[in-house]
Amino acid sequence: VSSVFEPCHGHVRPEKYYSACVFDSCVLPNLDLECSSLQIYAATCADQSVCIDWRSHTNGVCSYTCPSDKEYRACGPIKEITCKSSQQNETSTKQVEGCFCPNGTMLYDSGVDVCVKTCGCVGVDKIPREFGEKFTVDCQDCVCLEGGNGIVCKPHECAKQSKTTCDGEGLREVSEINPDDSCCPIITCKCNTSLCTTNAPRCTLGFEVHSHIPRGQCCPVYQCVPKGVCVHQNAEFLPNSSVFVDKCQNCFCTNEVNVSTQLNIISCEHIPCNTYCEPGYERQPAEGECCGRCVQTKCIIQTANNSDLILSPGEFENDPNNNCTIYSCVNIQNQLISSKSEITCPAFDEDSCKPGTITFLPNGCCKTCKYSNVPESTIHRMNFPLVSIHFPAIKADIYSAEANSLDHSCSCCRESRTTMKEVKLKCPNGRSISHKYIYVESCSCQNTECSNSQSSELQTTEENDEASTLDRIKRAISLTSK
């Protein structure tokens, strides 16, 4: 300290100031009074026109802070020069420590603490203005008058703005600060979505809601657009996924779109079917069956040599190995019934024929002779065979050539011997159950009386069908006898 304040020791003795500084630092350390003794000693030295710049040697302990537009000086004029005092050439030799206007500037006035480069005007905003300068402050248009006559202001005039109207839903008028002119607010339309009244719709299956806000509007516009899926039975299916339509088809969702529905198209193909049916059967549509069902449409007759003979309803045919046997097929009440007819030849005496005249009747079953010594009437009777026609479980009819009519012997086929049997049935779920049923071992026909009265439509239909078949056989036998 002695080296810093040494220039002043000859003018002001430092002992009492030094003692005060030691006391402030040691006895009262928490009060930060150690800088006071140094400040008082430096001020006393300044009164003696000795300037000591001591604060820069305290390592910032006794710093001095000035406003941004001022700078610190250890020794400055006790009365700073202003725009007015500079014209009066007022000077003083006394100096004081403090904050002063930087070099090249001066204080505008003792009552207006603003540093200016030129002496013009300073208004309430404390911003220096040059003479003739126009400016706006507190929404007043002002001008700095020449010759130091002060500032004149008038209300700020705003530029004309085009009228803004907010007609769209959700829009409202809002006053905002104009970045180009803070004194003149601008009216703009602001969006307030809470004012929108349109709600998002509920789209049908296969569609979803999309929204967008048109340019210049506030509220969103909603639209149901396709998802790009297939729809079946209130369910959505992604492209290339399987879709169950029914058990007879394999279906899947495609990427192809139906133009009218805007939904993806479901493509199906039928499950391959085995179209083969046994001889005498044809495949016909059946409810609940994907590929239909083989239904018998012809009679399947096993001949004497165990070969199968297939006849359509109304057809009849000789046994391939026995011309005396005729097979036929009839349809009674939608049931196919096969019949076997046996030709019974009349008694034939070969001796009654002339040698070399024995031959077969056209039916290929019964023998006859071209010429004989037997009366013609007897030969005529011999040439008409008897035909025995067997309808299983229906009736037996015998045709008599002499009577030229059919002898009917009606009977009903019934079971004559049965047994009770038991089988194990396996269910689709894997369980097995026992089931008992009556097994028919043999049948027999019970004689009944036939009535000529047509008591029911069913009886009439059956008799007509059987009679038709018998008539055809009868005509066949008649033709072969001629």
C-alpha cells in the first residue's frame, strides 16, 4: 500500500487511516469495512490534487461498478461537462472518484444522465436524437427541433389496413402486435378448434376415418376411406389371408378392388371332387354335400352266372345264357325294383313232329315243330308258353295263353327271422358308443286278398306301373309266338 499511496504521503499522513484499516479488517472482518479507510484516504488525497488509482491493486476486493454507458475514473471532474456547461466554459480543478461519460462524449444535462456525442435532443426514452431527427416514442410521432428548442410530438398515425373477416368455422378475429409498427395492431384470423362442431364419422366395416384441414380453414374435414381389406360376415381380412365362406370352397382375400364397393375382392375355388360313381349310379346334387351324392338310377341285376346286368326303368332283357329268363326294371314310388320272368314252356312231344321239323319258337326258349300230325288247335296251344314273372317283395303273376289273362297272387313281404346285433360306433370327437339294431336274416311272403276296388292313389299307381311292365312282356311273348 505504501508504494501505491506514496505520492500522497507528503500531503496527507497515512498513519490513522492505516490503523483504521487494520481495525476494520481484524476486529470487524464480517462487515467488509476494510475498503472504507482506503477510499477515505484516496478522497482526501484527491482534495489535495493528488490522484491515486488504488482499486486496481486490491485484486477485485474493492472494485467499482459503473453503468454500461459510463466508465470508471479514479479522478474525474467534480462537475462533469454537459451540453450547456461546455458552452459556458465552466471548469474546476477539484477531482473525485466515480463514473463518467467515455471520451468523445459528454453528459447531455445535469438533470438528464445520458451521454451524447452531439448535443441534440433527449426525450423520455433517454435516447439521444440529433437536431431535425424524427422518431416515434410511446405511440407519438416526434421531431427534435433545431437550435435546442426541444421535442415536439403528436399522436402516431397508423397506415390503413384491409378489413379482415373470419367467416370459416372455428375462426375468430384476434388483435396482434404489428412487427413493423408496434403502435398499430393488426387483425388476424386465429383457429380455435374448440369452436368446431363437426365430429368424426363412424365408418362402416372395411373403411377408416381420414381427416385434413383445407387451406385457409380451421376445422378438419373427415372422410371414410378404404382400408384395403376384404369384408365377410362382419369381419375384416388382410390381403393374401384365408377367408372361410363355406366348407366346399377355398377362399382368400386378394389385392384386387371392387370398383363399386371399394373393398378388396374375395377369390374362391371349389374343392376338387371325385366324380366317379359305380355302374347304375349317377352323381346328383345333395343338400349339405359339396360334391353331390351317387344316386342309383338303374337296376343292377345279378344273373345266374354272377355277371351284372344294368337296366334302365322300363327296359327288359333276356339272360345272356338262358333265353327262358327275362330281366326287367321298374320304378315304383321312386324306388327301382328289378324283376325276373321265367318262361314255362308247354308240354312238347317231339314224336308228334315230322323228322327234321323240330325248331325253337322266336323267343329262343320253347321248342316247336314246323309240321306235325297233331291237330292244329293242339299245336296252337302248345306254342303259347307260360311266363312266370317275379317281382321281389311285390307279387307273383302267371300269364296264361289259354285264358289270355294274368293270374294274380298278391302277397306282402315281411321278415320271418330276425336277430338282435350290437356294433361299436366311433364318433367324430373320438368317443365310441354301442348301438343295437334288428338284423333281418330272412323274409317270406304272406298271402293276402287282392281287391279290384281302387281304394287309394298309391295302390292304383303301383298297379299301373306293374301292369305297364307286364303288358310290355306280354307283347314281347305274343310277338315271339307268332
